[in-house]
Amino acid sequence: MLFFVLQKPMFMLYNKAADASVTAADCFDVLLHGIPLDLTVAGYVLVVPLLLIAASFFHDRATLTKRVLIAYFVIISILVSIVFVADTVMYDFWQFKLDSSVFLYTDKPADAVASVSTTFLVLCGVAFVVHCALMICAYVLCIRKAKLDPVLHSALSIIMIPLMGLCFLMIRGGVGAGTANVSRVYYSEKQFLNHSAVNPVFNFLYSLGKTQDFTNEFHYYESDECQRTSKDLFTVADTTLTERILTTQRPNILYIVWEGCPEKCVEAIGGERGITPHLNRLATEGVSFTHCYASSFRTDRGLVSIMSGWLGMPTASLMKIPKKCENLPALPRTLRSAGYLTDFWYGGDITFTNMNGYMLQAGFQSTVSDVDFSVSDRSYSKWGVRDDVLLNRLADDLCNRSNNGQYTSHPYFTAVLTLSSHEPWEVPERRLDEMKRNAFAYTDECIGRLIDRLKRSDQWDNLLIIISSDHGIRVDETDALTDPSFCHIPLVFTGGAAIGFKHIDTIMSQSDIAATLLAQLGLPHDDFIFSRNVLARGYNRPFAFHTSSDYVMYIDTTGVTTFDHNVSKTVYSEGEGNDKREGKAKTILQALYEEVGKR
């Protein structure tokens, strides 16, 4: 832990040019926020010594135990020193933390070092030797001072189980729903500070589990042909005329991402009656996109689709791969460049699936999560703060912005992710007998109260509210993942800044929301390559693309095709032209993975 703490200011000092505005206070914050991942790596390192000491209870060969420990810590010192020095000196070149991509260059080491001088390599070698020698000396000194005698054994035998438990908690990252991940130490909108806080050993080991050769996955066609066809599918020929659904070009924006809300629970898009009356009412008061389909099946994928206009991937979650996320376009980042203030709200553990890291990378200036609420507020459900508490706090904040100078001079983009409509479906109100439907009815009531309160505030006239879902779910056991109703989700634009009642029935993907919104604001969206402005005159190839762990679904005006990419066959088809739809689905899937591989 001592060496990990000392490494951070050394990293920052060497790479000071990466951000000249770094202060002593920033350095302290980096040290403080980096502790969770430092503890995790320390926990991993402690496993072998704890097991060796436990084994020594059964023999009196203390000298042998010490020799094994010294050999072990020499190896640890060498590995940690290699990672630390490489991470520190290469950051200025790469601008990201050392990860498994280093193996892309190990087959030709001469080429890898061709761009650096001999002096640079020598200094790197000296830094490694010094760091490694200091670590080895410290470990050897501690081990030689240790007394492995019967008295100590008696004391250790009493606390060994608690020590093992503590070690497990260090490795796991605590007792919360989220386990240790890079997001746990992200805290700043300055990426250099977040990178400085990340333990380099943890980042390297974490990235090993995320290594994929994206470029060569799902390779169905020649790359040039695939890229041409895919680009043609996502190109909107004429964007000069966009149908206007807003009354102003710079409204404040509240984006409500409704956890798991599916077609079956929303009458306005073909679902059952009586489950979400408030959302049905809002669909008749605002602009309702009646044929919007989720890009994927999980929240981590859905949020990336919404915020980055990206398509869901069946075998990977980009949110969990920070290096890839840094190279994605992002809706909040684009809005910030246009003068918007940005914040993200979630009542659960925001470090789960690296959500916090992604949101900060995407351009949110601040995040609110379960730790910002009282213990009693977040004790109702294992997932965190229930929706009525979260949305009441959000309403208080939004209504008070009228008295805040920065919000009167800048528009804001606020996004909130609900969580109560998630298993185990624990909600404080019982209106419907079936648990899942009742949970959605509860969240609908919470959203309805939020909207009604905002209507009575002076925020309303210049406020655009977008209500959508991150993904769909199976409400009943008989619901099929291969059926388009599984990924059919609501999308409503309402608020005082929306034009009023209008139904838009064109087929669209969840990833299209970003470009459609930016076009309404008169902002560029060319970098959102998988997002289309569906209100443009040139949007003449309407389709939706959805992926799950096993399936790829393509929906257009001719019908639906669900392709099982594991067995390479269509498992669901509706309408004429299945072969064409299957070909387009495979083309998009291949193009998506090739694009991710390049980033």
C-alpha cells in the first residue's frame, strides 16, 4: 500500500505535461480516491503469504517459510516495478493506462521501441532497477524481522479466519453489489486525474479479462464490402430538412432512463392496459415514437447506446472497457461543448459495471448515486434508493435551479436512471397483484409525480423531458427473446419545450436517439456513426438493430429476422425477404466489431 501511494505522485510528476493545472489538492484527491483499487491489489498479493503462514502452523520450519516468502515477494517486486515504470513512461505517448494492448507489440519489440531514444530506454531501466530494489529491500527487511514462533502461531490462529475474510473483502472491493472495477476510483471530469488514481497493476490485470480481437469476430464478408454496405445503411442522404418537434433550440433537457420498461407494460405502444397510465398520458401529450427498439438486453449496453449512439454488442460490454469508451462519441460531451451543464443521477451503486467511469468519460460533470443518500434511504432494496426517494430529490434539485446563477445562464442536460423496476421487484406500493407489473406501475407513479411537480414549476416552459428505456425484459415466462416485442421500448419527448401531441411511427433504433436530439438542437452529430436523425427528410431506410448474447435481430418495413450467431442460422422470421434482412444483420454486426477494433 505504501508503494502504491508513493507511485501516484511519481506518475503525476512525470506526466505533469498531461495536465498543467494539477495542484497539490488534486494530488491528495488522487491518493484518497485511489485507495480502493490499491487495497484490491494488496488483497491479491496477500493471499499467498496468508496461506504460507497458515501452513506454517503445522511445522516449525520458519526459515523455509521465510525463504519462500522472500522469493515470492522478489517476483512481486519485479512484476509491480515493470508495470509501474511502463505505465508511467508510456502514458505520455498513449494517453491511457497500460493495458493488455501492450501484447500487440511484443511480437516485434524492435519496432515497438523504434520511436524512442537509447537514453530514454536506459533511464527506464534505471527507474525499474531503483523501484524494484527498494521494494525488495523493504520486503526482505520485514520478512527477516518477522518471528514465526509458537507464540505467534497461537495468536495468528485466532485471527487467521478474520484475516482471510478481510483479504476477500479487499479483493472484492467491499460488500456492495458492485465488485472492484476501474470506475470505483473515477471521480473527476479531468481524465488525467482519474487515470492517476487507477492502480496500474489492477488496470493491467483487469484489461486482460476484457481482451478481445474485435476485428476478427463475426467475419462474414470482405471488410471493404462490409464497410461500404454498412455505411450506406446508416447514411441519411438528405439532412437539410428536419421535422421540428421542439419549440426552442436550447431547452433544458431531462432524460429519464426507465429501467427495463418493455412494450408489454405500455399500452401506448401496444402493451397491456392499466400498468403505466402516466406514461400513456404523456405519450398523448407529447411526441411519441411508437416503433423504437432497444439496441441490447442489459443496462450497461443500453446506456452506451443512448449516450454514445452506439449499437449493442452480443459478446462485449464497452462500458466495462474504459479505453474503448474514451474513443466513443458522447451526447453529454457534445452538449457540454454547446454550453450545457451536465449531471447524471442513479440511486444504486454507480461503480457497478464501470458506470461511473463511463459517465464521466462521456462528459457528465457530476454524478449522484446511492452514497449521496442516507443509509435508511438506500436500505429498502439491495439495489439502492427506491425511485420515489430518488425522483423526489431530483425534483427538489431541478426546481431550485431557478435560483442558481449558473443554471440561469446555461442550459442543463440531466439524465436519471431508475432502478425499482428490477428484480427482486421490491417496491413500497402494491397496486397490481403480479410483482413485475406492479413494480412498473410503481415507477410509473413516481415518474408521474415528478412530471406533475415540474409542470407547476417555472422550469416547465423551457424543459424537454425524454422518457425511454435502457432495454426490454421478459414480463412472462412465455415471452420469447427472439420476438421483436422483447426489445420494443417506449420513447416520448414531452415537456413545455415539446410541440405537443404527435405520433411518429417510423422504425428506429435506440442508438438513433442521440442524432435525432442533436439535430433538433442544431448541433453536429457526424461522429455518431451508428446514430441517424430519424426526423430528417433523407431517413428513407428505416430499420432497427438489436443484439442479445445469442441473437441479432433486424427489423424493417418488410418484417423481422432474428439470427442466432452461435449456430449461424435464422431462428425467427416474419415477412418476406428474410435472406436480405439476415445479410444486413450480419453486415452491421461485422462492421460494428471492426469499428470497435479500430478504437
